[in-house]
Amino acid sequence: MSDPEKQFDLDQLVDWKKTEGALERVQDSSLYEEKDIDAPHGYFSGRRIIGRDTPINKGVYIGDSNREMIVIDDEKFPKLKEVYDDLFRKRKEELLSNKERTKSGTAEILDIVFRHVLDVLPYDKEVTEKIRKKFINQKISLTAFVNSKGGECRHQALLAGYLIEKMIKEGLLDGQVAANRNFVKVLGGHAWVKYVDHDNQVYIVDPAQKFCGTLEEAKEKQTWLYEEPKKK
């Protein structure tokens, strides 16, 4: 992928402006509020719009097509905290022991999160579609999908991102997490989690593609086109 011609092809193939597409859907709504330093993509119905550069908890995730608007808020919807507490209770010793290690410890903690999400929120297109039809262009909590035991890539990525974000706040991890998404021609749209540790090692957590590992490992396995375009 270092070949300039191949890089050009990739730039034409992958669209990284999914959040911008989502904003186009809601910017004319009376529920939309302009961006500020805390919300670089603005607010919808009083909630910060989630993008690659925003926190996940307390936000709303909006797609660029007609579907549900996913709210992540562990205070209003304590089921999210229950999911985290259940993970910590079941894997406390592993989490704490890996916290004391460096890179290998980070990989182990992310893998624990990855497997917990697969268990708590299995990939289920049928369940997702039933909920989507009822909540087109309406807000709905991520916990609705957890309770229904089914979601797609965006729901799994948001849950994994929330759990990792909470681990960062509680000192189990020392890095940055983001909910990423893009659109690849022929393949379609996809969402996953990117985690960057204090050494700038990039990890990908992608329950829908059954992958958890470094960006380099993902590129070797050709799981998805996760690598972000370089800033010009």
C-alpha cells in the first residue's frame, strides 16, 4: 500500500466522510445545534454527535441513511454500566494483571472487551432491522439492542468503544479510543473501534468482522480497509 498508484486507488475506493453525510441529514432540523469545542460535529436534540474525534458516552450516533439514531448514556440507561460491571466482575483478575503489563497487556484487555461484546451483543441483522423500522430517524438507546440480543457493526462498535472508554477513565487502559466508520465501494459501509495506546500503537476492535488486533495485523489479514488517509 506504499505504492503511490495503489494509494490513489484506495483514496478513490474508500469514503471516510460518513459523519459528514450524517450531518447533511440533520443540519436543517430544528433539533440540530451548531458545533463548538466540546462537539466538533454539533449537537442533535441536546446530545453531542459522535464522530471519530469525540467521546462516545453521552453522545448520539447518526447514520447517513434513514435509520435509528443511537444514544449512548450510561446514566440515563444504566444497563450499559451493568454490561461493564458484569465484564469486570467476570474478568477482574485478568484485567488487573494485564493492566500492569505493557503492549501485551493492552492486547489482552482489548481482546477481553472484544469477546464480551460478541457474547452480550451478537451480530443479528434480523433483530436490527425490526428495531430500525420502528425508530427511523428517531433516538433509541444502545441498550435496546443489548436487551434484544442483536445488533450490527455500528452497535457492536459503539458498545466496545463505550467499554474501552470507561476502562480508560478508570485507569485500566492508557490511550485514546474512537468509533470509526467508512464506506468501501462494492463492500458497503462499516463501523469499528480504533484504540491508540501511549506508544501510538494502533489497535482495531471489530466484533462484526471477528477481528481484534493491531492495525498491521488487520492489514495482513485484509479484514477491512481500516487505515485512515494521511492528512494533507
